[in-house]
Amino acid sequence: MRWTDAYEEIGRQIVVPVKLIHAIGAKGAILMAQLFHWLGKQQSEDGWIYKTQIELEEETGLSRHEQNTCVEILKKKQVLETRYDRLEHRLYYRISKDALDAIMEGNTPGEIRKADIGKADNRTSGSAQSGFREQRKADFAYIEQEKTTREDSKEEEARKRASYAASNGISGEDARALFGQWETGEWHDGAGNRICNWKQKLLTFRDSGYLPSQKRARNGHETMNNKRRNNDEMSNDQLKQKLLKIG
């Protein structure tokens, strides 16, 4: 298969300006480039973009941890803003164009040339072409290996969480329920607070009786008490009626 044919079959592609990579880092540039892709396609007129971390991982290849790191760095550079909607449990992003323009035009004022976008070098000498042909299979093998590595990393992370939960007396069912809830909420709890240390949060839920199994047991106990209370009240009413009949 020709390299160009294989490249077309890779799927989603992101155009990242080389100058942007030098300015804010490779991973940050990838994230910003993808947000630029969605700029104007979002429903918010104020420029806020809603994308889940799962969607961004599929679109950019950046893991949740890499996204969090990029976002913190970009916020420090003041080129990205975030807003968390507690009611909808959604994290929104907005590009700070003025700050980004100031960084991009700091060294070379004026428009960014089209030559700045894409590969920095495009030499096509005989030796370069030969090396390119030799390398292309390794390039795509690396892409597949990188994808497999990310999937393995997810599985390893899930095993670590399950192991830690089990070692602290938390069932796998409770752990899966909580981690699933936190991942869906972009690692914010029900009150909208950012979960920075999932181990500590897990133990806090256990000690406070907030595990799903603890809630079910508590609800079941309350239901039984209510039934007993109702039965006792019925028994008292029946006794009163009998006494009235006797009287």
C-alpha cells in the first residue's frame, strides 16, 4: 500500500501550525488545534465549546491525564478558559484569542504565513525519498503501537483502581459505579468539585457511608423501619377498635 493511501485511511487528521507547537508545546498545540476545529460549530454564542474528555481523546489521542496537564498549562498561559456547569455536569472550553495572538505575534508581528502551517521541511532528494520509503511501514506500525499502548494503559489504570478499592474493603461493584460516575462527570463530584485525588475521594465516600452499597443498605433499613412503624400503628388502631367494641 502506498504511503498516501495508508495515510488517508488513518481517519481524523488535525492540522497543527508548527509555530503554535513552538509557542505552547506539541500536546497543547494539538488540543488547541482541535478546539479551533470546533470553534463556530458550538451552540454557545460566547465561544464556549463543550467536549467530553472521551471525545477529545478519540479526536486527539491525548489521554485524560494529558488533557488535564495541557489545560492547566494553557490556562497559566491565559490562552484557554474553562467553565464547569454544575447542573449539567459539563466542562466547557473557550480560546482566549487576544492572549494567543499576543504570544503568536510576540516574536514576529504580523500575519502567520501559510508556510508556517504543516511540516517544517519538505525536501524530496533521492536519499530522502529512499529513507521515506524505508520508514513508512515503521511509521504506521508506531501509530498502531501507540494506540495499543493507550488501550493497555487504560486497562492497567482500571486494574490499579480495582486493586486499591479491594484492598480497602470496597467492592468491585461500588468502585466501578463511582469511577463510571466520576468519569462521566469529567472527574467532578456531584457538588461540582474537581476530583484531584481519587484514592482519597474513594476512602472519604467509604468512611462517610456514600458508597452505592451503603446507600442501598441504609435505604433498605429505613424501608424496614417504616414498615414496622406502619404495622405497629395498625396494631394499635386495631386494639383501640376492639376496646371500643367491648366498651
